Amino acid sequence: MNPVTFILTPDGIVRGLYTEAIDLAALGRLQIERASTLEFDNPAQVWRVFDRKGRGRFCSPSRQACLDWEAQHLAETCC
């Protein structure tokens, strides 16, 4: 299991990847925004990860491989 990392900004905003490992709702009101989208490409028969601008960032026949890549990539870049 990957460690959970959160960044607290000077204005009190907490940034990080959402996880159910911690009940974040217990801390207060949540505002969640998708950083990427995972979709199945029927013609190519692969899963694709797209960024917020709709650009393809990663693909694999394995959905789990895409989820793993997404988590690793976003953990390195989002905060």
C-alpha cells in the first residue's frame, strides 16, 4: 500500500490524492476535483488515462496498471 501524503497550504487548504484509508469527511467539508480520467478504448481494447485537458497520458490492457500509474504519477505531480 502506498503512503498517503497531504500538503497543507498557508491558506489552510489540504491537497493530496483522495483515499478511503482515512475518513477525510471527518475533518470537515470536502471539495474534490478529478485530476485525471480513466476510460476504456473499445477499438484498441486498452484502458487509457487522460489528463484534465483530455490528453492521453498512459494506456494498458490492465485497468489496475492504469490505476497504479495514475496514483504514482499524481502523487509525484499534484502537490
